[in-house]
Amino acid sequence: MRIATWNVNSIKQRLDHLTTFVKSADPDVLCLQELKCMDEAFPRAEVEALGYNVVTHGQKAYNGVAILSKRPLEDVRRGLPGDESDEQARYLEGTISTSTGVVRVASIYLPNGNPIGTPKFDYKLAWMDRLIAHARRLLPLEAPLVLCGDYNVIPEPKDAAAPEAWMGDALFQPESRAKFRELENLGLLDAVRACSDQPGLYSFWDYQAGAFQRNNGIRIDHLMLSPQAQDKLKSASIRKEVRGWDKPSDHVPVMVDLDID
């Protein structure tokens, strides 16, 4: 089972890119973030024509997440538990039945949190606390679980080409990174780092100052695997070439292959 995650930075603007990517990579499941549209505005017919079932949790003009799956999605949850007043569309979860049981997948668009020292940073940390609490509830279900998406967290200095440039950014604050480690300490595994410890692995490049051409990137898109998913992990990859396409998203797809039917 190939599972991919991609912050498309507007599904309307990247539909052609999405079509090209799924035809070449052929993921069984694709989690999308930053749709920037309501559910009814998602190009459902076009995506279904590519062979996918579609579940969305949209929001006008910003945020928005989706899960595309070749198999039907069940037990769908829209929104992250823990704060009924939170109206931002940042979390979507569902299960996929296979011959060996269910696989649970979530599409996550974690808050950016900038600028630090403001309610936006407080919201980021509180959202991460809710994610940790929810993951703690899911793990005892003992089904393969993949929490994937744009985490807006640079876990380690080696995950940035110029870590010193991010010292004042919410993505690289000690508090943000500590929350990410809390997720790992629950037993979740960062799939990309499980497969490669090399530097220079990035999933985001800013549009400014020729960042992509200079490979001045950061790694903030992650697939976190439960122990049952870790046991099935075959490979992980970052599709860097997508950033070089015409009018691309500033993020690229990240994928894992699991030994699941």
C-alpha cells in the first residue's frame, strides 16, 4: 500500500499537477492539505475519474484537508477532537479495509503558529496537545496507523538547509519540536528518517530568493507510523522533482510503501 501526503497550496490551482502526480506515482491513498476551498468546490468528479474515493473537510479560502483512496473510506472523522469551538479545517481521518484488516489514515494540516508570542503560537501548541491526546487514544486500537501531513515543524537542525535562519520561527521553536518528540515518544515513527538519516532531505522550499534552485529547504511534511505500520514499512521517499514543475506548490509529495495488501 502506497500512502502519500501533499500540501497542494490550493487544489484549484494544482489540479493538473495532482493528475500528473497520481498517474506517475499511483498512490493507493493520498492525503492533501491546504485545499483552500469548501467541500462543494472540491473538483470531486475530476479526482473520482482518476480512480479515487474522495473525502474532504474544506474551508473557504484557506486550510482544508482531503483523503483520496482507491478503496472506500469508512469511520470518517472530520476535525480534531478536544476543542468543539475550533472551526479550522485541519484534520481528517478514515479507515480503509484490506484483506488483513483495517488501516487508519489521517490528513493533518498543523497550524503554522507565527508569529511566536501571539495567540497563533498558543493555538499551534494547544492543537499539538490535542493531536498527541488523540494519537494516544488511537494507538491501543492496534491497527496500522499513518498520521500524515504538513506538520509545520522542523524536527531537527539537519531538517533545514539553514537552521539558523529559522531560530525565530514557530516551525523551529523548542516548544514545537518538543511536542513533535512527544508524538514520537508515544511510539510513532518518522517514516522518512527511519529510512534515511542523510542531510538535504526537504519537502518545502519558499517561493522567494531562488530557494529551490539553491536547495534552501526544510522538511516539515511527515508520515508518522504506529508500531503496526512500522512493521510493514518498506520504503519512504520525497518527490522533490514536483517542486520544479510549472507554478508548483511550495511543498512536494512525501510517500511511504507499506507491505499491506
